[in-house]
Amino acid sequence: MKKVVISVGGSVLVPTLESHNLDAWVAALREIQQDYSVFCVCGGGGEARRYISVCRSLGIDEGTADELGIMVTRMNAFLLIAALGDAAYPTVPATYREAKQAALHGRIVVMGGVTPGQTTDAVSAVLAEEVGADLLINATAVDAIYSSDPRKDASAERFSMITPADLIQIIMRERMGAGSNMIVDLVAAKIVERSGIPFIVMDGRKPGDIVTALKVGTFNGTLVAEKPDSVLPL
């Protein structure tokens, strides 16, 4: 069975506890699980950023702030696990090895952050490499990869297909600007390049679109791969 790793942004899964997208994600993941071995890595979203902001206002060191952010990602992961019920492995793996072992049970594996200083983008890329995934998906609040931040640059170019080397160049160029906020971090992009695993960035606010991408091969986002015409449908 082919393996899919999905990085689920906290801002699309749980924008707030009062306004969440869990029902739609549960439906999509249960459908995907029928044909694929599924791993999810949950981000912390706005809640994690708020906790980290408070840490900084109190003069708490960045490593401790990161650890608190990781706790939030794991709470989001546990919330998704609970919503998935028997379809998911019942605990949140704290390491990549634990995630690999959990997958042996044939259920959806859901985890959060792992190490301070490492984003859940990077976690999902490392996990994809470790489990030998056939596809890595970043489900986020932006619908694709752009040449620059489209929220700040009206002339930003939207890409439907690029290579991993192109992605790294875009990230490096944006990192030169103060306050840049790229959709994918550099560590994740470099792991995608070295692993050769196809990588899709798409709008996570519509999780049903991921099902369509996997089964039909059509999607509205960006495919990062050396040979993009041979990736989908998976």
C-alpha cells in the first residue's frame, strides 16, 4: 500500500477551538485510509503562536517557547486522533521511530512537533523520508507556492509545478527580506530535494480536495517534483 504523509496546518485544522475544521478532515482522512497508509503531522497554528508570544513577553528563552509550541501541536494531534476514533492509532508518537511502529497497526498515524527549533514542515518531510512515503502533502492556509508572499506582493507569481531546486531558490531569495514568511521552510525543502519524494502544497481548508488529488490526479496547488507528469494520480 502506498504511503502518504500530510502536514496539516494548525490554522486550517483548528483556527480556533470554537471554529474548527475537524469534521471535514476526519471525513477526508477516513476516505484516504481506504487506499493508502496515512500519516499526519499537525501544526500548532494560532494557539501555539499565542503561547510563544507570551513566553517572549516574559523573557523566556526560545528553546522553552519552542517546547511549549510543540505541546500545542501534540494537543491538536490528540484532538484529531480522538475525532478519528478507531481509524487512528490512539496515541501521539513523540519520535519518528514511534510513528513507524504505530503504522504497523494499519491505522492513521497522527503526530505533532518533535524537536525545538524544527517546524512541523520539517517534521513531516523527515517522517516522509523515514517511512519511504510516495507523496508528501502540505495542507495549509495558502493555496499554492508563490514567488513571494502574495499577501504582501500583488505581483507574486503563482506556480503549478516546480522542481525542488526551484523551491529552495525561492525560499533563499525570500529569506533575504526582513519579516519574510514563506509557506515552506528551508529545512523541509532541502529534505524534499534529497529524498526525491514528490511534494504538494495545497489549500488545507478544503480537505476533500486532497482525496481528489490522490484518486483523480487533479488539484489546485503546486506540485514540487523532478518529473511532475508522473506523480498523480497516486
